[in-house]
Amino acid sequence: MAETESRDESLRAEAERLLRALAGDHARLREDQWTAIRALVVERSRALVVQRTGWGKSAVYFVATALLRARGAGPTVIVSPLLALMRNQIDAADRAGIHARTINSANTEDWQRVYADVEAGAVDVLLVSPERLNNPDFRDQVLPKLAAGAGLVVVDEAHCISDWGHDFRPDYRRLRTLLAELPPGIPVLATTATANARVTRDVAEQLTAASAGETLVLRGPLERESLRLSVVRLPVAEQRLAWLADRLAELPGSGIIYTLTVAAAGDIAGLLRDRGYEVAAYSGQTEQAERLRAEQDLLDNKLKALVATSALGMGFDKPDLGFIVHVGAPQSPVAYYQQIGRAGRGVERAEVILLPGVEDRDIWAYFAGLAFPPEQVVRTTLAELGDTPLSTSALEPRVDLSRSRLEMMLKVLDVDGAVRRVRGGWVATGREWTYDRERYARVAAERSSEQQAMLDYIGTDGCRMEFLRRRLDDPEAVPCGRCDNCTGRHWPAEVSDLGAAKARERLRRPGVDVQPRRMWPTGMKELGFSGRIPAAAMAEPGRVLGRLTDIGWGNRLRQMFAEGAEDGPVPAEVFDAVVKVLAAWDWTTRPAGVVAVGSRTRPLLVGDLARRIAGIGRLPYVGEIVPQGPPVARQHNSAQRLRSVAQALRVPEDLSAAVADLGGPVLLVDDRIESGWTVTVAARLLRAAGATAVLPLALAVVS
């Protein structure tokens, strides 16, 4: 016993020295940090650490890595979800003298050199993105060697493993297979800041099921003493943006403004720049180099704020962030807690403000399409797969799912053993597979419960931090004494007239460019569609009034296109905005006539819009392309939509002759653009009829 205590004391002293090299002379190990490190280094066991952001979870695996390496162990393999997280972790490791490298989609040219360095023993930590785990070459050739020689395996942001988690990622499910195949004696650490009791239990069970022993769970309180939580409720989007622009200068330091959509990030960043603020927009659609530059500018305090979607989430590490503002509420209190955890890690006070909108629920519903597909769709997919690999794009014409949902489903089926990803695509394994209907229904119900909880957070008159901590099943949750409800100090809801006017002008500024389709989908040769669309058959760049995901025109357009909304003439204010879009359209050659795309669902709307445009533009209304055959169910993926459109659209002979007589461009009017295939096929038909160009115009684009 004395010998064990002496050994532990010596090991802890060594761990303390390593921690100080990592975090500075002031750093001292927390008791749970030491417990986790000892479990990994001495007992070579498995541990799940659920602790708040800023607690020091990365210190656990870096210190454990250094201790294990000093004792002859192989490198640590960290599965990490975001490039921002990887970059910060590598910088932290370098400070402690730990040589870290990464393998991800952004550094493919370095992979072979990284693999060689690992084999040579020159790498202490290898960070791997979860998507690599199911790349056939990496999974079959690289991963077995890494797993067999690893000294420690770390699963960062481990809540992503669980489909109960707010940020479930199918690629993470491969970890169950990886962990099950690890040789005995390789310790495993899983970490997260955002896991309620159910997610914690699920992740711990997955870790335990893949090992011979129990998983040590270390869960701490989620109190964040620096955060001042507030909610400011304003009735319309223009007032929320005006409030933000009026108050942003009052917020301490620099921070993050989260939005629910890419479009909102761009609109809000534009408005704030107009008001003189140094801000940048940041989303999954932002170019990688621009993202890196924006992150660094925020780190260097060159920006007042990044206006970001959830693409800036886990892993962005700036301890002195002074505020987090959400324009629009996330779908879950757990997701909200995860995002606000970016702030106040190295300052005494950080403002956390939520500006909810009535449109939030519409946007939640729009993004709710990632639930696991119905059983019949899954069975159809399995029936289409055999021994010959089929790529995702080749499956699209055969399975009516969007590309993202199809890929998600295939990854889940891969982990379940029903399919396997190989070079060239996916194959069926022939193994029996059961559709877990009850579990999928429970997950869907949990998502609905989370959305209601977010609405309850907005409306509560109790402590906001206590509310969030209870949703995360924190047993130590108590009133914080700092939020707006605890103190009775609420942000004023007044908005300046000038601010409201500028926000209104920005949000009601009409017009969004829509680029034409340039390539046909794979697998459509039987319809005569293959490869690149010829320039002589292609539509020109088009225009729409707004996106359905906008917080400006999107609100009005979502009402018009809502399920069950009445068909009728285009509203006056909408038509006036369309006229402004047309007036700002800098076309090379003015349209010679107007053609409508006939609609089965909104014939009055489309017909009225096309005729009124023709009238105000003093152009001939040539007619409409009428869909043929009975209505079909709505298709969810690109190839299926193209097939449906190609079979339905025809140009009547009289319309074809009239188009030929125009001898110029045609303005093609539709109600909304979803996949883009309707205007693509219609443009092809009109070009064949003699139109010199086709200029698409619609009220809305889906995203």
C-alpha cells in the first residue's frame, strides 16, 4: 500500500510539472483531472470525462500522453471533429513539447509524410477527423496499424457518438468498431462538455461494451461563474437587428454572434458593417482560407465579432471572448449551452444574450429533415446494393433521399453491418438488419422535447443558468444570482428609429442571385442527360426575391409557401419588391418576352406574377410551359426531381412558335426554385425552341 501511494505521489508530481509546461506556472491539477490521468496511465482503463468548457479536458490527454510516452507507449490517437479544434490542440501540444500532427481533408498532401513520421516514432499525438474513420484506404490500411500501436485513444466531443446527443454525427459511430478492435491494455479517454444523463449513459455503455472492464465516469458541475445570461424579446426581425446594431458597442471585448442560417449570417454581417463595425461572416460555405483568416482576426481582436452559424462551434478557443449573442434560438438548450461555453473562459464577466424570433420554429422545421428515413426507403436502398460498388451519386436516381440524408443513412447502415464502404462506393454485406423503429421514434420525440425546452428557457422567469444546468442533468444546479431573472436587471428593449430604419432597409433589400445548373446528375443517361450541360442549352444566372431561410423576405415568403397556404394573386408589396429586383438586373440583352412555368399548386400566383411583369415591362406574355400528366409525390433528391421534371415539362407547339418569333431572350417566371431542375429543363426546352437566352426569375429559392 505504501509503495502504491509513493508511486502515485511521484506520478502526480510528474503530471503537475507537465501541466505547468502546458498551462503556465499557476496551473494545478484538479482532483478529477488527476483521477482520469491515473486511470489512463496506471490502470490503462477507459474513462469518460464530462466537464464544462474551460475545465481542462485537453490537459488530461496531453499530460497522460507525455506520461505514457515516457514509459514507452505508442502515440496518442485523438479523434477530433473540427479543424479549428485540431489547430488549437496542436498549438497547445507544441507548448508542452508534445509533437502533434493531423490528418484531415484540408492537408491531403501531407498524409504520407505524417504516416511515415508516426511509424518512425516522431509523432506523440495524431489528430484524426471522424470522416477518416470510414475512408476505405484509411480504415483498412492505416487504422489497424494506428490502433495496434497506439498508447492512448481519445474521443473528443464524445456526445457526437450518441444519437441522443444534440450534435450526433454518423461518422462517430465507427468508433464503436475501432474501440472494440483495440488490443487489450490500450487506455481510452472520451471527453465532452455537453452531455445530459442519457447521453452520458449511452456513451459510457458504448465504451464499456467494447472493453473487458467498466468505464470510469467523471462528471462535474456545469456552473460558469463568468456568464451573465439574458433574453431580449422583440417582435420582428428588423427590431432584433436594430437592437444588436445599437447595443453591440456596449458589449465587452470581442465575441461571436450566432445565427441559424447562412443567409442570416451574411445579412447581419452586412448590416453591422454598414453601421461601422468590424465584423466578418462565417459559415460552412465560407472558403477555408477565409475562415482561417476570420478566426485569427477574432483571436487578435481585430474584429468586434464573427457573425457565424454553428460551423463555428466546438473547438474555437479564445479565452477572453466577452460576449455571445444568438440572433435566433438553437433547437436545444444543450446545443445552446455548448455554444455559449465559448465565452468567458478567461475573463470575469461575459454577456450572453439571446434574441429569439417567431420564425425560429419555422427554421427548426426546415432543418428537421435529417431524421433516420422510413423503413421502406432503407429496404429499397439495401435492395439496390449488391456486390458491385455503387457511389452515392449513382444511388440517388434509385433512392428518393437528399444527398445528405442518403449519406447519413449509409454511414449508419455501415456501422450496423448491413453495408460497407469500399473503393468506388457502397456494397451490401448480406447480413440481416433490423429497423429499430422504436428507437428512431424515441430519438425524434427527444428532439421535439428539446425544442419545447428551448421555448421554455426563453419564457422562464426563473434562473436561466439553473434551467440549462438542469436540462443537462447537473445535480448541483442552483440559481446563479447573475442572469437577468436573478438580478432583475434586463437589457432595455428600446430600438432607435434610425437603427430600425436601417435594419428594415437591409432586410427588405430584394434580390438574390441564383447560379444555373452546369452538370447533369450521374445515372440519368436514359433521359439523355449526361455530363456537362451545353452552354447553348443552359439557363443564364437568375434572380429571386429572397431565400426561404432569410430573416427578411424569408419570413413573408415562408407564409406564402406554407403547407395549406391559399393560392391567389401576388401580394402588392411582394410584386413591388420583384419590380425592384428586375430594375437592378444588369442583363446583357433585355428580355424579348415572358414565359411562365405552369404550377399545379399555385397556378393563380404564377400566372398573375408573369402577366403583371409582362405588363409593367411592356413585354409580350408568350404563354406557359404546362406540366403534363398527374401530380407526383414530392421528390427529395436531385436526380429524382430531375426525372420527374423531365417527364412532366413540355413546350406546346404554339408556345414554341411564339418563342422562335421573339428572336431574343426569354424571362422565365416561376414561383420558387428548389433543386433548380425545373428552370434547367425549361431553359433547355426554350433554347431548343429558339430563345437566344433564358433568364430565370422566381419569388423564392429554398436556401
